[in-house]
Amino acid sequence: MLLDEILLANSFFVHEYRDRLKKLSHQPKKQVAIFTCMDTRLVEFLEPALGIKRGDAKIIKNAGNRIRDNCDDVIRSLAAAVYLLGVKEILVIGHLDCGMSRVNKDVLAERMLRYGIPKEEIGKVDLAGWIGGFSDTEENIFDAVRKIRQHQLIPKNIPVHGLLFSPDDGKIKVVVNGYE
Ligand SMILES: [Zn+2]
């Protein structure tokens, strides 16, 4: 069972690190918040590729680093990071080969049915809009940067950068330079 495996790993971890862990502040040392995708290839890979260590950054993730509307919960997290946790810059990081760039709403509907979700519930939702798939990864990064910058509760003097990350070799391309 996965939970047993995780609990076992945890007891080893706690034992192994018990005298070596420093107590860290909850304020990010680099004063940065990163909004990125939940992609598994980014785990233990994106942060070292950016020179980010434990205690350095606030990291917010969702499927496809997508902000759908003005009330999106990502904005709430970014506001908390800025106003309560000392964040002074924001990085939006999309990545090549994102699973959310291939979302097919018919496949999604079909799988929901297979999992026992009633057809009438599925019919009530604009599935494509709700799941938030996209076709152009760079445009999706621009879109998130734009929504953060234009949000009425995010201050205008916080630079918001947009980056495109390769999950294969860790290389970054700057899509939006937030200082310009
Ligand atoms: Zn992704």
C-alpha cells in the first residue's frame, strides 16, 4: 500500500535527519513566489535548476499553471505571499510538453462517466473551460502573467516574470521579463 510505503520512508527520513535540520523562517529568503505546473518531472528538478533551496521560495502549483478568472485561488495565494510573507517578485513558469496542452473534453467526459459521475452533472459544466486546457504553452504563460499583473489586489510594483521550462534538460527561456 502506498500509504505504508510513505510512512516507512517518513520514519527513516525523520530518524536520518533528526539532528541535521535547521529551523527555517516561513518568509522566503529570496522573497520570490513561483507559480508553476504540477507536472511530476518538475519534482526535485525545477528548484535546483533555478538555484532555489528549501526556505527560499513560496511555490504554488496547479494543473497547467493556469489562472482561469479573477477569483482564482492562485491569486489568493500570491496575495498572501506578497502581503503576509514578504514576497517581492513573482515567477510564472510553464513547461514544454505539458499534459494540459493536450486535454480532450470528450475523453474527460467519458472517463468521468466510467468513474460513476452522473451524465447530467457532467452536462451542467463547460468541461473545456473548467479543466482549463490550452493549445499554446507560451500564450498560457502570457495569460497568467497578464491576469496577475492586472489584478486589482496585486500591487503594480511587483515584477511578474514569465518563463518556459524544459522538463528534459532544465533549460529556461524568458517569455516575459517582468522588469520591462
Ligand atoms: Zn504541465
